[in-house]
Amino acid sequence: MKKKKARQRRVIPGFSLSMGVTITLLSLIILIPLASILVYSLKLKPAEFIKVITDEAVLWSFATSILCALIAAIINCIFGTMLAWVLVRYDFPGKQILDGLIEIPFTLPTAVAGITLSKMYSTTGEIGKPLSKLGIEVSYTHLGLIVALIFVGIPFVVRAIQPVLQKFDVQYEEAAQMLGASPIRTFMKVIFPELRPAMLTGFGLAFARGIGEYGSVIYISGNNAKEHTQVVSYIIMQKLNYLDYGSATAIALVMLIISFLLLLFVNIVQVKQSRRTNNV
């Protein structure tokens, strides 16, 4: 009886109270604001809704945001894996400092990052000036958008892959090498299958962050309608500035659907990885 009572004890007493507080905060912070987007969007007639989201500027902004975020997420997967590998597998002076610097995009205000990047990569900047001599312009182009999205998205990939590499048993690598496998074959057949779920999770998070990014891209993009460098978040802010709440929420609803789909993708990957780990 004593063991049974001990098992029933909870660190936080009062299930009803704690659940009520949780649901209240969840509703006030997440559910009600998201529901308001749906409510405002439904005020538009179907024809008006379709007209808003099929506007040429809106379609180009979706294409720009999704394509640039996709390219940046792919690049982040490659270099994020390299960064995680170096931080886990090697010891060198300043390793902890480098590991801490990965978190800067999380802590740095995105507007500050956007201003800094646009200045550095402009034709008069420290990095942009030599690139412009080679005929490569970064600021106020799609390339600048990709650079900014790489900056804000790479921590997601690194932090997703690091724990997997830390738990990975190097004996599998040693066994593959003893059997005559080359380093590349060892990585592709032994290491990469273990990293793939974490890499996909980091990719999904970086991609989702990139699509909805505003502060870091608003300056470096140039927001030029003719060059199609406007992003979705800028179009929404533009609609709000003109007090066009219906159009803004209609575009936001499409973004919300995309975000839910990406979240579903990340959760499916995590569930499959969890089942695979438990089976092992």
C-alpha cells in the first residue's frame, strides 16, 4: 500500500489546477491568436480570398520566401552537419567559445542581424566590395536573402545533429573500416542513416523559420517588387500599414497552413526516429 501511494504522488500537486492553468495560458498565447486569423479570413468572401492570395505580388512573395528558405535550409544541412561534426569529434582551443557562438542568431535581434548583413554585403561593405568587383552582388538581391536565412537557420541544424553525434558509438565506424570500407562509404552507410532523422528535423525547423522570417531579411532584400525580392512577411506588414486586415489575415492563413504542414513533417520524423531508437 505504501508503494502504491508513493507512486501516486506528483511533484506538482493538483492535476485539475495545473491542467486548467496550462490550457488557459495555451489558449491566451497560441490558440486564440491563431483562431483570430481564421475568423478574420472567413470574413472575406471566397472570391475575395482567392483574389488576395493569387495577386501577382503575393504569389511572387510566396515563391521568393519558399525558394530562398529552401535553398538556405539545404545549405544549412550541409554546413550545419560539418559544424556539428567538428564540435563533437574534435578538441581544439576555443571550442566552447565556438559552440557558444552558434547560439548568437537565437539571441541577437533579427533587425540588428539584417542591418549588419546588409551593410557588410553591400557594394561598399567589407565583404560585398570585393565580391562586387567579381560581379557578384549580394545585398538587395535573392542571394542576400539566402545569406540572411542561412544566418538565422543554421543553429537549428547544428543543435539537432549534435546530440545524435554525441551518442553515436564509434565502434560501428571502426568495424566498417576494419572490413575495408572507405571513409566516404563508412559515412554514407553507417553514420548518415543515424544522422538523417535529426538532419531532416533541423531542415524542417530552419525551413519554417526562413519562410516566416522578417527582421533579418527586411533590410538586405531591398523589397523591390520589380526584382521580386519582397518576402511574405513584408507583404503582410504592408497590408497592415494600409489597414487592410482582411488581406493581411488571408495571407497569414496560408502561411499558417504551411507552418502546420512543416510542423507535421517534423513531428512525423521525430516519431519515426523514436520508434527506431526504441526498437534498437
